[in-house]
Amino acid sequence: MRFQQIKELLHYLEQVHHQLGLCYRRLGNQVDSERCRMLLVYLQGREDAASVHLQEYASQLGGPVRETWLDQSFSEDMLPAIMRCELPASARTEDIVALVCRWEEQLIGELGHLARECP
């Protein structure tokens, strides 16, 4: 168990979305298919928007809420896997969708756990 403040949790979520956006940009340069590149550009924009939204949300929180301590955190750090992710040049849209679904399911699972366990 690791104690952290709500602002740290929001910053971590922002970093996850930011790194996903960077990852999709990098993967877009690796794949040959135009459809795959278009999908990755869309995904990059979606993650960039999520990162900005979290920044804005965190800035709107009141100081006492932002400084609240939690005794819950993510059970697994997603950032190293995101930064290591590679796709072959021959990747298909189905491969990208499967990868994105795994990350989304992991993130939703972590957030669901936090929602159930945090006061």
C-alpha cells in the first residue's frame, strides 16, 4: 500500500494518457498501412484530449480536495509497458484495436478498483 495525494493520482493518470498519445504517434511512424496510421492519429488525438482534460480538472479542484491523502493507488505501473510498446510494420488495424482494448481494460479495472476502495 502506498499513500498518495489525489493530485498525485490525477498527475499519474495524466501521464498515462500523455504517454499513450506519444506511443500512438511513435507507432504511426512504424506501421506501413495507411488505415493503421489514420487509426493511430485518431487515438493520439483522443489521448492528448484526455490528458488536457485531466490537467484542467486538476486545476479546478479545490486545494483541500487536491491535497487529500489516499491509502490506495494503482496496483501496476502502466507507463513502462506503454513506453516499450512496439508494432511490426505489417500490423493490422485489428492488432492495434486489440492492443488499445488491453490498455483500456487495464485502466478501467484500476479506476474501478480505486472507485470501490477509496472513501
